[in-house]
Amino acid sequence: MSKYDEMAHAAATAQTDWNQHRDRCVGYLKFLVNGLMTYAEIPPDQVTFLRWNGETGDDRKYSEAVEDDPYTLMDAIALDEADGYWHLGLRISLLHSGALLPRWVSFVLCAAEQDQKPMLKIGVDGKPIQIDLNDAAQCNAFYETIIEGIKQCFRPPADSTSQKTMAFVVGP
């Protein structure tokens, strides 16, 4: 094998490794979204996928598709090279009987991996945690963290020093 062939082989191997890494991280997000929807019994038509605009800081936004055709889960996932996590924005419409307007909550799920194990964050600045996706108890605890964070958004603060988590945004 020539030196050129060795370099070409190294480049091809790196691309294959990166593609497999990407596919695993996207798979983690798909697994978590489907698991959350099943665990919390969220109707699929109440979930909207939001895509990151590629900006950082105060300009960072997660928005739904502009056209009449909403993002699929795969369309909405984007890599933030600055933090190495794949980001997926979610908006859940929260309907209840007697409501004049639906309320909604949005948040970002982030997935990366360390030693081929998922590293997850709730929110861009969330604390990274590693869970075993084959362990239902760990997955359910992760879903409960999201559910409790959402419920907290709608509770009045217990006192003036109480603050709601910044990982969730609520609307009308």
C-alpha cells in the first residue's frame, strides 16, 4: 500500500467513524423523544420539533419550520460543534378541558457520547449526565426530570428567591 493509499484509508476510516458516531447520537435523541412521549402519554400531534438557527448566545433560537411542512425529528437535529452535542428542540402543546388557548412548553434535548455511551443534557446549558438507555429505571428517571421541570414552569414561586429552570420556555 502506498503512502497515498494509507492517507486515503485513514480519511475514509475517520469518515466512517464520524458517521457511526453521528448515527448513534441521533439514535439517542430518537429513543429519548419516543420514550418520553410513551412514558408521559403525550399525543404525537402535540409535539413540534424545533431546529436550532446555528447562532450562539442571545441570538440562539430554536424555531419550527417556516413552511406549512413541519420539521421531522431528523430534520430538526443539528450538531453544535462548539459543545459537541447534537441538539433537538421540542415544543409540547399542553391542552386541558376548558382552556381557551393551548399553553406550550419548549426545551432542548442534547446528546453526545463518551466512550460510546450517551451523554445527555436538558437545555443547552444543562448538566451533562450519562444514562444507560437499556435500563428502564434510568430512562424513566430522566423522563421524570423533564416532566418535573415542565410542571415547575407553571407553579408560582414558593418565595421570592425561588427561580424556575432556564431549560424550559413557556408560551400562552
